[in-house]
Amino acid sequence: MIPLWVKLALAGAIVAVAAVWHLIEVERARTAGQMAERVAWQDQRLRDIAKREAERKAAEAKIAQIEADYLARQINSQVAMTELEKALADEQADNPACPPALSRKLRDQLQNIR
């Protein structure tokens, strides 16, 4: 028969091996979970960065379109003003006996009021 102290030592060794094995498995599971969370966090971060970049590009495109529309309006306004001034000059050249109702200085000052 096996002495009691050998049985206890063997049982203690089995418990110690099981505890160490459990600690190793817990550490592996923690490390695996940590890596999975890190990968998920990095994926979400990359998606957020891509989303912000897309929003930034959309905002830049909108601003560029607004600028282009503004410049087109400015050009059209300038062309119209040039045509009006040319028509006025032509009219004054065609009929020098009839002076304009407003002086050029007054006309220019009134033009700036919007």
C-alpha cells in the first residue's frame, strides 16, 4: 500500500500542475482577447478616419463649387456692367446734345449701394 504522505504529495502535485495550467490558459485567453479587441479598435479607428476624410473631401468639394458659382456670378456681373457702360458711352456719343440725367460720379456712387 502507498503511504498517505505519498498520496498527499501526489495530490498536491496534481493540484499545482492544474493551477499552473489554469493560469497559463487564463493568460492565453486574456492575450487573445486583448489582441481581438485591439484589432477591432484599429478597424473602427480606420473606418472613422476614412469617414472623416470623406466628409472633409465632400465639404471641400462643396466649398469649391460655391467659390466657382461666386466667381461666375462676379464675372457675369462684370460683363454686364461693361456692356452697360459701353451702351451708355455709345448713347452719349450718338446724342451729344442730350446730357445724361445723372452725372457719372453720382451714378458710380449709387451703383455701390446694394
